Amino acid sequence: MRIHVGLVLATAVAAANALAQGNATDVVEFYHPGLDHYFISAAPAEIAALDAGTHPGWARTGRSFRAYDAAAKGTSPVCRFYIPPGFGDSHFYSASPSECGEVRAKFPALVYESRA
């Protein structure tokens, strides 16, 4: 039985690269008509809580998109900040690591929730 080392090596490298890139996941959009706010999340627990009505008034819009759940070649992590009610009661997202750092430094009242 012959084993083609080049093919085996290429397959192993491809599998390792796929793992390093994370998995594609759904980012789900929600809307709250009373607040006239939209919200997106890729966190399964957060999506389940919104679907269950844990935070009343939110409903899926039917729109979503795919994103990686971990670092992937050619992408950038997205940071998420919660803007407390006194400053707007909303969320801020950015895919710019430098902007995320600037927001953390310049606006300490915002709650840094995630960089993924």
C-alpha cells in the first residue's frame, strides 16, 4: 500500500487551517419597536434569551448573516460596547482594533462587552 505523503501533508495542513479559522456561525438581527432599536448577536445564549422573551419587546427581523466565531485569515475581530441609558442605551460595534482601543480609552462609561 502506497501513501502519497504530499497529499497527506496537504490534507493535514488544510484541516489545521480550517480549525485555525474558526467556524462560520449565524449573526441574528433583532428589533424592538418600542425603542426603535436594532440589535445583532452571534452568541447562542443571548439569541436564545431574546427568542424566549427574557428581554421583552425584542423579536427577530428575519435577517441574519454569517461570521466566524474565532479568528480567521483575512478578517478582524469585532468589538462590542454597551452604551448605558444615560449615554444612549444602545450598542457600538467596530471591526477596527485601533478604533476599539480608542473607544475604550476615550469613553470609559461604555461597557466593553466583547472583541469577538
